[in-house]
Amino acid sequence: MTATSANILRIDASMRREGSVTRALADRLVARLGAQSPGAGIVRRDLADGVPLIDAEWIGANFTDPAERSPDQNAALVVSDELIAELRAADTLVIGLPIYNFGVPAAFKAWIDQVARARETFRYTESGPVGLLTGKRAVVVVASGGVPVDSPADLATPYVRHALAFIGITDVEVIGADRLTLDADSAIAGAEDRIEQLAA
């Protein structure tokens, strides 16, 4: 994984700033990747800081030709442009993703809505949409209280894989720390072992 870790974009989707399993595991993973690639650029996007929801103004701006957008329309897309620029610059994504009520946190869905943009991160073709952010790798650290990762009740992990593939990121590794309410120590230890294997 060393060769693709030069620029790391870390995305934290947990709303808990303290005591978050995904944040702690992402800390460990980013530290290991950084140690392997001295001087690696690391950008952190904490979704607990807030992500604007798309609205009618955003949609209108997005579907207006860039050359014809008004200043207000350009302003409506400023955050989206910034988030997409972070993605473009990254070689590796590290995503800390808790499962909330069987799915992704609302802020993560808002992030996906901001970065999934036609002509920017995907394009339509006669055979369907094609992702434009190719050549990147994502490692998704998933934590859940009771839902087994990749079980039928886990709607979060398949969604993340599909959403990332939609914009061109198909090399996705999932590290699960699941059913924490049953045996947190074992679940976290297993995820830590997987991080060490992945970063070796």
C-alpha cells in the first residue's frame, strides 16, 4: 500500500469527537501509512464540523454550464468544489465510518451528494455513468454496535462501495470493528490486526 499513500485524505464520519472507535482506528491507520511514506501529505475532513445539504440553488447551479453560471451559482458550489479538489489530490482515502441505524451517518450522505457531480467526478455515456476519479484506493474503517459488517442488515458498507465506485474509486478495502456491544475488545483487536496486515 506504500506506493499509493503519498497523499492521504482522511474523512471522519463519526459525530462523536471523543470515544469514537472509527476515529481511533483511523488514527492508527493514518499513522502507519504516514510512517511508511515520510513526508506524505495528509488532509483531514471532519464531517462532524458540518456538510451543507444540497438544495434547489445547488442543483440549479450544478446543472448550469460552468461558463454561464452567475456569481451566486458559483458561490453555491464553493464547498462542493473544495471537497472535490480534496478527492482529486488524494492517492489514498481513509474513511472512518460508523453504522447509524443500519446506514451511513447523515453527514456522510451529504458529503457524497456534494462530491458526486456530473462532469466533475463522473460522466454519462451511452453505456451508463463512468467514474472520473480513477487510480485511487480507499480504506473504510467501519464500526457498529450490533450489526455485522456486510450482513443483510448492513446497508452502510455496500452503499459506500457503490458510491465510491460510481465516481471511479473501485479499489476499496473494508476493515470492520462490528458488534461492539457484544465484545468490543475482540472487535477492536481484530480491526487493529487487519490494519497492521494492510499497512505491512
